Amino acid sequence: MQIGGIASGKSTVAEVLKSKPNVQLISGDLLGHATYVPGGPAYQPLVDAFGTTIVDVATGTIDRKALGGIVFGNPDKLQQLNGIVWPAIRLLAQQKIAEIKSSQQQQPTVVVFEAAVLVEAGWTDLCQEVWCVSVSEDTASTRLQARNKISQEDALKRIRSQLSNTERERAATRVISNEGSQDALLASIDVLWSAFTAK
């Protein structure tokens, strides 16, 4: 249901929505982590594709840093990685959504699926609506530099490696601008939430 670029504030929006009545949050990041553990749907395919050097000897899980070193700067390897992990995350998301639906009581539950790559991975069909949290490149860069203690150059590289705001907003049902204050963001969410629940 919810997308946004790096440092856009999508996790903040997700947490606000989670606090609404009858809402359950599914985190795409947490599902991604779950695919990497032994027995997870992406674990063995990743080991088969990239070798045992990506396995952390101490924990037995996939070493994401080691895997990142292999795919970073290599579009073919990155595409191979996404081709394994994205379907695995989708599978876990579908299972989680089915569990939530089956456990619903009288009041219907709204599922908020927070996923940065919702559009790229082709998961929009899982959602009734797509909400996009949007900020300018300058704002995202400033926030990312402060949060991750990185240079402007590195921040812009990360931002520009993702979809543009235009591409995300084109796929969105509703767009939330997060250029202003926290209070302004909360007010925007409340307006959109009221419109959504009034349908």
C-alpha cells in the first residue's frame, strides 16, 4: 500500500498508519530479512546462485554485506539477486495478508504493506491503494546525509539509483508530500486516512 524513496519518511508514515484503529502493518524490510535466514524461501537459491562465501559462518544466515559486495555496481548480478529475493518477499507478503484476513473479527482489518520497491517488484496488484510519500531530491539528500553520516555525493548516488518521484507518483493512488514539518505530515496523513475510510 505504501511506497517512497530513501529518506522520504515512508517508515514514519507507516508507523502513524499502524496506530490507526484496525490496522496491521507488514514491513517489506522485515520480510526481506526473513527470506535470508536458513529455511527462508530465498536462502538456498541465493547460496546456489552466489556461493557459500555469502553465508555468515557464525549465524548460518546470509551475510547481506558480503552479498552486497558482489552485486554492488554489477547490474546483472543485482538483477539476479532481485529475481530471487523479490518473488520470495511477495510469497511471504501474500501469506501474511492471508493470515490477517483469516483472523479478522467483525471489524475489517486494513493492511498497510510498507515496501520501498512495491512498483519495481510488481507488487501493486496486492494493494487496493498505493500511497506514495514524496520529497524533493534536495530534502532527501539533506536528511540522508544527517541520518547516515555520509557525503552529499554518496547520498545523491543512493537516491538516483532508485525510481524517480515522477515514476512512483505515476503508480500512486494518493501522494503525501513530506517537505514540511512533522505536524504538517501528520495532518496530511489524517486527511488521506479520513478520505480512505469514508469510501
